[in-house]
Amino acid sequence: MRPQSPLEKVVARFLNALRQRNASPNTIKAYKQDLGAFCGYIGHSPWRQIDHVRIRGFLSQLYDRGLSKTSVARSLAAVRSLYRWLAREGVVEQNPARLVATPRLPKKLPRVPTIEEMTGVFAGELPAWVAFPERDRLLLELLYGCGIRNSELVGINLDDVGRSEEAILIRGKGKKERLVPYGEAAQAALQTYLPARQRVLAETRKSTPALLINRRGGRLTTRSVGRIVKAIAIAKGLPPDVHPHTLRHAFGTHMLEEGADLRAIQELLGHERLATTQRYTQLSIRHVMSVYDKTHPRAK
């Protein structure tokens, strides 16, 4: 086993510090991957040789490997975060990554299904080939009706659902908790699903605190949720690029279009910064402009 380089040692300490700060597992996994590639590029070079020129060289190597601008920007963000932590720890005096420009990314806003399209998804029965329709109906109701993330959805336990208060305890990024209300449609789907959940657990002789389970009695995974959402969305007439986060975008956009204020949407979505929520203002304006272009006689 080869000895760790100086950079690899501090990266291990940095990742451990993130765990202690309750950073999300996905963030830690991404940082570990990006900083691992950075360590591989730097090798055993001493600290004083790691300047902005070397960091640009690292990014250039990522481009040569065929990585997208988004992936390269994420790697640069990981390096910057590492150096910010090193500065706080007194290991370095300055952050050379600050001298490296972030790749210019295209300002792409996700396509959000209209309210009418989402109404169509929930209209009628689910396709006949759906193996666990009670669960999948509830899954869709919670993603769109509560605006929660995929990881938050699969993390819900049965005890987190306060049916009398019509609110669910959601564990978000950084293990932050928030209460999110759910409506009558989700309540009805929940009441239909719970007996089906109990039957599956009895048949498989399993026990789990998870609200959403698979046919084997285990907790549903984010990957499975992605497959379920895409398959049902396509069957209901939505484009194939729909994924669980699309329903979260739809939740925020449609609430804004129907008159909800940004602060309320921020709280429901669990955004730390209002600037993140303001993205939905752009999505809503785009929808309004589209309607204007299609309907106003002076727009044609």
C-alpha cells in the first residue's frame, strides 16, 4: 500500500470535518470524487508548488478527459472549498483556486410541466403494468404535493407522517428538519397505501421504519424512485427528461404562479438562501411570456 501524499492526508481531514458538520452524504461523495482526482493530478508535490497555474492544469486535464463544463466547475468548487478550510485551519495563507475563473456555464432553466400536464399525470388510474400502484401514487403525490427532494422522500419514516396535523417531518440537507404540509390527495393516497404496505411486510416477513418500501420489504432507493417517475411520466404523456426533481421544480413554480410568496416557498422547499428560491421567479416569468406570445394579438 503506497503512502498517502500530503494532499491526500489533508483531504481526508477535510472530508471528516464535513461529516462532523453534518454535510449531506451526496456532498461528501462528490467532494471525495473530485478531490481524489485533484490528488491524483498533484501527486506528492509540496504545497508551495500548488498554485493557480497547477489548478488550471488540473481543469485542463478534466476537459481532455471529456468532462462537461458543469463537471469541471464542480471540481473547481471542491478545490476552492478545500482551500477555504485549509486557510481556516492555518495550513495555507491564501487560496490559489480563487485566481482560477469558473467555467462559463449556459444559463439553462429546467422545463417545468404545466399545471394542466401535472393534472393529467394524476388523472385516472396508473398504467396497468405498474407493480405497486398504491405506493407509486403516494410517491408522486408527495414529490409534487410537497416539493421534496428524492433523497428526502426515501428518507421518510412511517413515524414522520403526522396524519392528524397533515404534515410530514422532512430531513433535508445537512440533516436539517422541517415540517411540510400535505393535502387531501396525498392523504387519500396514504390511506390507500398503508394497508398495501402492511401486506407486503407480512408476506416478506420484514420490518422497517421506512414509509415507502419495495416489493421485498426494504426501503425504496432514490434510483428506483427515478425509474418509477420517468416511466409513469412518459406513459402519461410527459417528455422523457422528467425526473423526481422536475416535480420539485413544478411544485415551486406552480405555487408561485398561484400566488404564494417566495418566503413561504423557501420554507417549504427547505432552501437555505432566498436566492435559490428566486430561480422559480424566472421559471414563472418564462411561463407568463410564453402565454403572452401565444395569446396576445400584438405579440404575433
